[in-house]
Amino acid sequence: MQQVVGRARAAFGSGRCRPLEFRMQQLKNLERMVREKEEEIAAVLANDLCQ
């Protein structure tokens, strides 16, 4: 676990990470997509869990 955290901190410190604004926009896009596909996602999950 310490290695994973260390690598994450090193990546963040290297500047390879995207800006906060970019990440926030990506999360908003993900939320919008999940809302738009909510019924399809629920149907697929129900089908998968009932098999």
C-alpha cells in the first residue's frame, strides 16, 4: 500500500496529473452520462444479478 501511495504522490509531484478543472469536468461528464443511461444501466445490472 505504501508503494502505491508513493507512486501516486510521485506522479502528482511530477506534474503529469491533469488540472483540477479538467478532472472536475470529467466527473461532471461521467455524472451526466450515468444519469442519461440510468435506466439501461439498471436493466443490465438487474439482468446480470438475476442470472
